[in-house]
Amino acid sequence: MRERGRTRRMLGMGARTGGAVLRSRMGRDAGWDVLGEQLFNELSELKGPAMKLAQIMAQWDDLLPPALAEQLARLQRQAQPMPWDEIRRTLVEQFGDLEVAFAEIETIPFASASMGQVHRATTHDGETLVLKVQYPGLDRVLEQDLVQVRRMMRLMRWMKVPQARLDAMFDEFADSLRKELDYQAEFEALTRYRERYADNDGLRFPEPLAAYSGDRVLAMRYLPGIPMREAETLDDTVRQRLAANLGDWLTEELFTHRELHADPHAGNFATDDEGRLIVYDLGAVISVPEARLRSMMRLLGAAIEDDPMGMDEALRSMGGRQGEGAPLALYRESAAAMRPLFEPGEQDFSDARIHYRLREISPKVWSAMDRLQPPADTMLLSRTLNGHYWNMVRLKARLDMHARTRPLLAWAREGK
């Protein structure tokens, strides 16, 4: 990865973003579209932690200004790939003479992300593989990039997020990125998930191949699919089957295995003509403690029952909402915004009225952050579930969330 000038460029991005936030708070035109275009161009070339943070924020469709979110979302599908010569050096370090190891390697990647890119290859036996290649030099620049990302995250102090919470959020983010560099851990996760869901016809995971994998290359058998971001053009029956498979998988992961795939952007998922869910990337898998899961379900239950005091109690039990003065009116408004999704019967995730209410309330939530104090160790979990909510929106999913959540809410109450 290019190391010269990285710090200067990242500081420049932070300054421009801070200026836009300040103009917005002063009631002036923030220029979000221009800023978004600048950030896309810079981050697409720099890659690494800053690009990853932008991709994460782009999943929060209800948080960012639409013009900025639209530009950052391009990083998930249009990021500039790293030149082949640099990727080739990593492959040569892994395999030696590439013509001996492979019959062919496509020099143009079919996927580019923040931490690596994916190239198709063909073995001399005619088998098609995909090679996930870590960007060269990423391990060297990661820590210095994270220093600059920490500085960028200080902008959230404008939203009255205390420094202690920001530090905890940063630590969680940094830890997740360091784990993404561990391709052996991802190899093991793919193996574990393939065994776990071997009998589930609605889920598919690519097979990792030890003979072609190493510290900075993860090889998998090629598993073709229709990208999830293109699934909205599919037949409604296929989309609904895909949405149900996604919902079933998330539920089983959380409530049976106490794990969660924590990188929900659409580029990690695909489907086929039968609506199966194909999961390509398992570089970010987190453990979810039972106690935390029960508390979050109690918070949801209180919101569904329009019980603001119960919401406050649940948030406090998770380590949030310190001090006096519960924002009960905000609790009621938040609950009212999401409650329609949990009414009996199938509910339409593409119902624009729900999105509008969520967008309207989001600034109020952030302005009350100094009172809400959400636990830092739930931020990644919350961000993941929020990202999958928007995946359901794009699929125009229709699910009976009332029926799906009733047994889970009863389970949470039993643990009191």
C-alpha cells in the first residue's frame, strides 16, 4: 500500500469532514455531495481502516445525510482496485512461479474492498478458485492509520459522545480490523460454518482450500451467485425466500450459536435462482454473550409494549443511560417509529413511512447521546443488525416479525 503522504491525506479528510459538520450545525450548506465525492476518491485509493470506517457509516442509511451516504456507499461496489503488479508480488511470495501454480489468474479483480481484493484463478486441473489477497503493506500501515482514524472519530464529540465512549468504540473497531487481517481465523470460520449448516439448504458458504491459502492469501472454491445488491431486480418469490433465509440465519446465529457475522454490507452476500443465501466473507465474526442478548431483547420488548420506563431499565442493565433524567419522550418516539414492523402479520420492510420516521428521529437520538450513553460493547452488534435491516429494505422483504420475535422475547423474560 502507498505509505507516502497517507497521514497528511487522512488529516485533510478529517479537516474537510469537520468543516462540513460545523457548517451544518451553523445552519449553512454543508456541501455533503461534494465532500462525499472527495472522500470516495481519496478512500478508494488509500483503502485500509479509513475506508472501512466509511463503509460502515454508509450502512447507517438513517444516520448520514443522504447525499453523503450515497457517495460513501459507492465504496462497497466501485472502489478503485490496487494495481495488479502490487497484488502479483503478494501472490509470488505465496506461490512462487504463478505459471507453475495456476493455469490462469485474472489480473482484473471481480471484487475490491478496504482490506483486500479478490481474483479468480484456474488450476491446471481446470478447477476455478477465488483468491482473496490482502493488500501488500497493510500490516505495516494499519496501526498508523488507526491513529488518524481515532482523530477522525473525535468529530463525534460534536454529538456529545463522551471521550470514554469514543475510546471504547474505537477499541472495538480497531480490534475488529486486526482480526480481519487473520486469514487463518477466517479459514477456520468458513470451515466451522460449512459444517454447522451442511444440512441447511437455504445457506451456502464457499469451501476454503488449505493447499492454496496462507497468511495473506485465502483460497476458496469458486461459488457463483447473484450479488445481493442486484437482488432487488429478481422475481419477488426469490427475494422473499432470500429475505426469509437471511432472517432465519441471523436468528439461529444469535440465539443458538451466540455468534454473529458482523460485516453486513451487501457485497459480502449473494443468492441464486432458488433464493439461497450465499455468504462469501467471514472475516468478521463476533461472539454475543447471552446476558447481552437477553438485555437487548428486553429493550425491544419494552419498545413494542410502549413501556418507556422498561426501555430505560433495559438500557441501564446494559451499562448505558447513566445519571438522572431519562429521556422518556424520546423513548416513546423511538418505539413508535419501529413498532409497526412488529405488528401481527407480514410487514413490508420497504414501507417508506417507517424509513421517514427513522430518519426524522435519528438526529434527536444523536443529540441526546450524552444522556443515552449506549454501551460501547454493543455498538458493533447494533451496527450489524442495523445494516441487515437495510439489507431487508433493499430486498423489499415481507416478514412476520411478530411471530418471529414472540418466542425470543419470552426467552429473554425467562432469564430475569
